Amino acid sequence: MVGILLLTHAPLGKAFIEAVAHVFRGPTERFEAIDVAADQDPAQVHELAREAVARIDDGSGVLVITDIKGGTPSNCCNSLAVPGQVEVIAGISLPMLLRAITYRRDTLDVVVEMALAGAQSGAVRVDNRIRVGPE
């Protein structure tokens, strides 16, 4: 099963873990978050991320999801990426994360594609304007 690591600005990661536990009615295995504080040493963050990747990888690979490309959390995990073993994507959203978790028994490449598809299909305009006349 593909491991999932959230590497985000504090307190997003832990909030996403709680949201996933709410949706799936309990904790999810091989799923962790590292919340990066504003003044945290990037070398320390990188080391924490490296340790987490090793801990949650059962040989199926790890998907690291970060919040903003170019932010400190994202920059700290760039060197962790190893194609086919550790993939990194940015722009976390709940639809992205739920899709990744749902498909994580598949290959890492499939999990990445499904997560990105979840993000794209999950961002929609909600049109609640009053309609007049027949539909």
C-alpha cells in the first residue's frame, strides 16, 4: 500500500489527517503529516520528512503531498523525490487527498494520477443563483 506523507505549513497537515479520519470513520495506516512552523529549520524538516518516508514505505512507494509549490515545506521535500519510489505533488485539497487514499492499493503512478484528477474535479464553481423560469 502506498504511504502518504503530508508536508504542509502548520496546522494544515494535522487538520487534513483529522478530516480524513472523519470521512473514513477512523485512522488511516501509513498516513502521516509534518506541520512546518514558520521559524523551523529547513534541515530539520528535511530530516523529519526523510524519516517519515522510511517509516511509512512498505516497498510500494510514498506520495508526498505539500501545500504550495515553492514554499518551505515543498522545498524541503524536493530532494526526497525518487521517480517510482517517492513522488511529490503540490496543491493539497481534500478531494485530492481522499482520491489518493482511495486508490493507494494501486501503483504509485496510479495514486499520483488519481490524486491529481481528484484535485481537478474537486475544484468547481458552486452556482447557487436563483433561477427563474423552466429548467
